Amino acid sequence: MLIIADSGSTKTHWRLANKKGNLTQFQSMGLNPWYQDDLTFQTVVNGVFEGIDLHRISTVYFYGAGVTPGTQYHRVKSLLQNLFKKAEIHVFDDITGAVRATCNGQPGITSVLGTGSNTCYSDGHKVIRKQPALGYVLGDEGSGAHLGKLLLKAYLQGDLPVETEEKFQKRYALERTDVLQRLAGEHPNRFLASFSKFIWQHRHSTAVQELILAAFKAFFEEQIIKYPNYREIPLHLVGSVGYYYADFIRKAGKEFGVYLGTIIGNPIAAITLYHLKI
């Protein structure tokens, strides 16, 4: 049997395929090696496949946020090998999964826009060049965390329109100390990204639209236009933010001469199809 996983910082989508090509799907919490210890990682995976004989798994393809070259790559591979002892283990970063889900074997720029953001140029199968993923503190432009950070900053500084500020206060009842405490706690990136839903629901407000466009302008400036041929090839989008905010991204991209290609909210189905074909 074959296992394919696509893991972001918030959720992991799993597919189990048998020899006949029949698929079973599962979902678990996100398995980002920067945020989970070994015990949590293994406990989550064991819980997903409870009742399934793991010795029958022949191959595992794991695509994950935070799977960086070096220590984290080897750590994730070792953890999976300990669980699926007879399986051949293949570990990739999430951007490689996004490439294989969107490019159809053709060169392009692909961006994962979810809780965080990550971009690369590829030949349609492998990453050729990649902008460094700097996380929510130094980077993640255009991500849910970035949008949330801009919203919180505008709220705390009193820059939101009165009506929007009142709706935000009524919904979240957050004070400055509450925000700072949450940012110093566990999973601050998820906390920031959680406000993306509020932004989307209030996207018709002029002030919120300006905030959204500022986020995606930064995304193009800091990530996309640094690829030499960015005007000549499509920009593909993967992830919830890329999917829901596609019209805003398209609008911001016109300023830079960028056109959008494939847009997918959840890439697991396309990644699975890629592996079942090859």
C-alpha cells in the first residue's frame, strides 16, 4: 500500500492507496517539525493509521511545511521510517508537492499561501530555485499569518475604521496584552493566521481591501519578482489564502506584469494523482 501526505502548519491531509488504486483519506493536525517534538509527531501518525497494519505499507511520500534540508529533513524521514519499518520513505518540502500539483510538468513559479508562504521556480517536477522561507517574523508575505499581523497592527494602533474596529472588538475582545501573550505562546503563526477569516468576511471594506492589497504587494516585491523570468511564466497558487484571495492576488499581480495559472486550495488530490500516474 502507498501513503501520500501533504502537511501544513495547521492540517495534514493523508491518502492511503491500495494495489487496486482504491483511496482512503484521513486528516490530522499539522506536522511541522519546527513546532512538534518527536513524540507528538509519532503519536499523531499512529492515531491516523490506528487499526491498519503498518508493515503492509510499501511506500510513503511525505510533503511537509518546515521540512528543510539537513536536520529537519533527516528527522522527519527517521520518524516515518520508525513507524513504517518496511516502507520506502520519500520526504519533500511542501513547495515540491505544490509544484507537482500545479505545473503539469511545465516550468512555472509556484507559491504555497496558507498559514505561511513559500515560493519557488521549477521545471514542473523539481525545484530549480527557491526564495528562502523566513517564517512569520521575517517573511511569510501574503500568508494568513501576514494578513493577520497587518490586521492586528492596524487594530492596536487605531487605524481601522470605527465600524470595523467595533466588529473586531465584539468578536475577539482582545487587548494589547492579550495579543502579546498569545504571540509569546505556542503556535503564534496559527494565532495570526486565524484572523484571515475576519479579513475575508470584511473584504468589501475599503480599509480592509487596502490592507489585503498591501499584503500581496509585499508578496510580489519580496518573493515573486526576484525570479528573473517572472513575467514570462505563470504563477500557480496552492493553499487556502491563495484560493480565497485569488482575485486580490490577480489585481496586485497586474502591477508587476504577473499572470496566474493553476489555483488549488488543497493540493493532496493533485499530488496523489501525480504519484498514481508515475
